[in-house]
Amino acid sequence: MTIARTRGLIGRALRPGASLAHNVNYLVPVDALTALGRLKDEPHGALVLRAKYAGDSVAAMRAVVLEIAQVLFARYGWVVHARDHYTEAETMDMFASQVCREFFGEPCDVCRGHGVLGQKLDSVRHSMDVCDPCRGRGYLSRPITKHPGFYLRVPCGTCRGNRYTQITETLKAGKLRSCVSCSGSGTIKASLRARGRALKYDHQHIRRVWVDRFDVTLSELRRIELVALLECTDYLYPASR
């Protein structure tokens, strides 16, 4: 519970426009910034927390992931071979970028990052879909009677040439339930095909070679995050040790 409080305080401290005023009676966001500046156990801890909770230093975060990955690859004897269109360095850079995306967590498309489905109140949702009569072309082909085999293009009367139509859905209130797509995490699960698209490999090669590399690197990043949070917690809440 104390770690959750530390995480929340760090998130408020790294939010744009956060107050930097001190208070002797209770903890304020500036105290979390002080704790981040005192991190010693993990050299990359402050950068990982800043990148995850403030969204800054993403390029520096990618460089840190690349550095950690190189150490892990050397430790486990993993080799990256150059390909026809990509060098070893380019493959490692694509790997680091994908690890960052999975570590930060992209919002789930189904629950939109909430982790739950359903709602307490009725609402109306508007969305755009491809026009069905013209199939997204924006026009209809009409045969010319005086010239068989020739067609005249006329604007679609449904979408008026915009190719898309607006769909209005009335969402009824229902019981909240956990999102099955993301298992309630609110972030997209990493798939073999997504990793394959990121590294320009087929998903079978990803399953055979790269799954363990992703899992070990992500576990190391989570360990760094946890160590940094524990150290900040020890500084902010010394009585809870």
C-alpha cells in the first residue's frame, strides 16, 4: 500500500504544472522529486520512473533499454545476426523501441485503457465507418444508357463524397466487468505478430528466438522500477520500513 502511495506521489510530482512548494506537516510532490534525486541503489531508477510516469526522456529511456539489453545479451550468450536490409545495431534499436512500448503500456483498444467494460450510465457514442453503398469510394458508378459499357461517376448520396458515414450508438448502462482482451491491465498484450512487425521478423522466428529475450529484458526493467520505488518509499516513509 505504501508503494502505491509513493507511485501516486511521484506521478503528481512529475505532472506538468505541479506545485514545488514545501510543507512541513505532510508530504507534497516536491518531496518525491527529492527522493528521486537521492536514488543510489539503481543508477537507472530515476530515469525509468521519470519516463514511465512523466513521459519525458523517451529517447534517453530507449538508450538505457539498449544498454541493459546489451548486458543481458552478453550474459546469456544471445547473438544478433545482421540481415540483408538491417544491421545488428538497427535490429537492437528496433528491439529496444518495442521493449519501451511494452514497458510503458499502450492503452487497450477494447476498454480504452480503463481495464473494465460496461458503464454506470447510459451514453451515446459517435464513430465513423466506411460508407456501405459506395464502399468507401465516395462515388457511385451509373451506366450510360446511350453508350453501353460506359459508366458515369456520381457522388454518393449517403456519405456525400466523404467516403465515411457517422454511426450513432446508444450504450446502455450495465454491470462493470474486467476486460478480457487485456486481463484488466488496461494495456495491450504483447503478441508475437506485433513483435514480429517491430523487428521485421516472422512470428515463428520471434517465438523461437526472441520471446525469452523480451521476457528477460522486461523483467529487468520491472526490477529496476521496483527497486527505485522501494528506495523512494524508504525515504518518504521511514517509519514503514
